[in-house]
Amino acid sequence: MVFKIIWSEEAYKSFLENINYLRLNWSDKEIKKFTTELNKTILRIKKYPDSYPPSVKYPDIRKAKINKYIILYYRYNEETSELSLITFWNNKQNPDKLKY
């Protein structure tokens, strides 16, 4: 099944925040590595949307580990063939702020 990727405003914002952090503290090599891993993860989700575990709070939301620091929270709908990217969570943040 081919899913249409939908970026939420929060996903876009949190993605840019992570990229900006990498720009300030790491190298272009790290940014490229992150985006490569993200693309691989999205392709995996598109092929096997149930392959990642559900969120503790919301079972319809799943969490895909991009690297050891960043988790992508997403939701998919087979009926509409939509894959919604919800947020990119950096696990160095305060876990009490995580909504999912």
C-alpha cells in the first residue's frame, strides 16, 4: 500500500529544531546521517506501518526510533492511505513535556 505522507505543523517544527541543533553542535555529516536514517525509517513505515511499537498513552500513535536520541511519533490510516508524522521527540528533553 502506498501512503500519502502528511507532516503536521508540530512535526515540521520539531524536525527543524533538531536540524538546527545539529547545525549548531555537530557537522553536516551528522545532518546527512540523520536525514538518511529518517528517510529509511519512513520507507520502512510505509511498507510495514505496524512494525514500530505503539505509544504508551495513545495506542493508535506509534513511535519509530530514528537514532539513539530522536523518536518519530506517527499515525497511519489504511482506509485513507495517509501516514501522519506527528512529532520528532529528542529524548534529551523533559519527558513530562511529551504528549504522546
